[in-house]
Amino acid sequence: MQPFALQPLRRLLTGLVLFLTVLLSAQAHAHPHAWIDLRVAVVFDETGRITALRQVWRIDPFYSLVLLEEMATDARGNTPEEKLADIGNRMIENLTPYQYFTEVSHGGQRLQGFTVRDHGLVNAAGRLELGFTLVLPEPVNPETGPLSYAVFDPSYYIEILHDPDATVALEGASERCGLQIRQPRPDPVIVARAAALDANQTGDPDLGRHFTEHGEVRCDPAP
């Protein structure tokens, strides 16, 4: 059985190998089965409140190639750009029920009800990049409590980690703001469980949480 987050994609994108699905083969063992390099920009408004997280998901080269080959014949559109737009729209639609694989909290309180704008899919030198702006349900003041975020596939079918070649941007932030990324420290028992799962198996539905990086933004109060 495929991870729960993949099932809607299979129904909607029959015959098209996309982003959250990979070719299932006898040689495929151990979660994860696909990889994403994550780039994030934390967006502040003119009053110093955080309003959005701008994200870029860089899909690993192998599955980018798989998708590009399938897209050439199965995606809707007459040009590569139109086909990419079609696939990008479907990706966002299918991520919506899962809150775009993103958890955000402010002062320890979980935020719900994100919306997305400015989304698109591009081919960047053979790697597909899904970009979108995740708008918070309402702006939050990082001076009254830290804003924390995590981006992960709960099933751990896909591993999502910050791109080592990019830094998290604090767009519009004051010099009193800073960001820290906490690395995951999964228990060896959890690591062994993930390694024992093949592409057709699911384990702990929250397995991915154990392998997730957490970003935290703090801003000192104005003097």
C-alpha cells in the first residue's frame, strides 16, 4: 500500500509519474525514496510581522528526469512551459489537503488554514523546482513568541531537507531577528524501522517527523 499522501495523486494523475510518486521496483528498499532540497524565505511586512513562507522545492535529479520524460507525452499543454504549468497546478492541488507538508507554530501554538499564491514549476538545468508562497492565516509578531516551521512528508517516502547551498532568507526583517535550524536526531530504532520499509510499505504514519529539520525565527523586542 502506498503512503496516504500519495494515494490522491495516483487517482488524479493516472499514467503520470509525478513528484510524490516514484517507480516501484524490486530494487527499491528503505525509506525515503525521493529527495527534495528545500529553500525558504521568511517574509515580513512593514510592521515587522511575519506573513508568509516562500518555498522552493528542488526535486532530485533522477525523479526530475522521470517526470520530464512522462510529462513530454502525458501533461496537458502544447509547449514545455504549458506542460510544466499544468503539472505545477496539480501538485499544489494535491498538497492542499496535507497543508503543503508544512507545519508552522507561533509561540507554541499551531497555525492552520494556509493559502498559496505565486506557485509555479520550472526546469532548472534538469532539476524540477516547485515554488510557492505559503501565506499564514494571519500575520504573527515574532517579538511576542518564536515562529517555528517544519516541512516534511509524514510518511517519510520523501525526504525534505534545507538546501545546503542556500541560506534561509529573512525578507524585510530587522537586525534584531535571527533564525536557527535544528537538525533531527532520530532514535536508532526509528532509523532501522525506516530502513526496513520498501516502496510498497507504510510504517508509522508520522515517521517523517523524526527526520525533520525545524526552523525557528526569533526577534528581540524593540528598545
